Amino acid sequence: MGLADVSAAVCAALNGPVGAAPATVESTTHFLRPAHTSVVATARPLRVGRNTVIEVDVHDADGELCARVTQVVTAVKPKTS
């Protein structure tokens, strides 16, 4: 579920502190049906904070929900010298 992981990381980065890198702390995937076509992932934040909760839906070309991924993503601030 690399697509869902990247989608969640981008969503967390866009909604988190400026300059912080997203790091996945927890991930749960529910596979609902096989995807026999191309897929599209849609990520949305459910809770934004130090630990951000992201939900990602993966749909096939027919619009059918194939997987739902929930991730907890933390914001890692870069070290300052």
C-alpha cells in the first residue's frame, strides 16, 4: 500500500508544521475488494496535531472502494545545529 502511505504522508505534510517531515507511527489497512484497473487514492486528515490521523480511500477506475487505510503520522522537526 505504497500509494496510500505516500498519500497520507503528503496530506500530513500539508497540514502539519512548516518544515517538519512526516513519519508514519501506525497504519491499518482494510482491503475491501481487488482492484483490476488503475486506482486513485484520496487522503483527508481526521485529526491534526502533533500526531495527525489520516484516512486514505483507494478507489478503482469504476469508483468502487477497494481499500481504506488509517494512519497516525507524527511531524518530525529537523535538528538545528
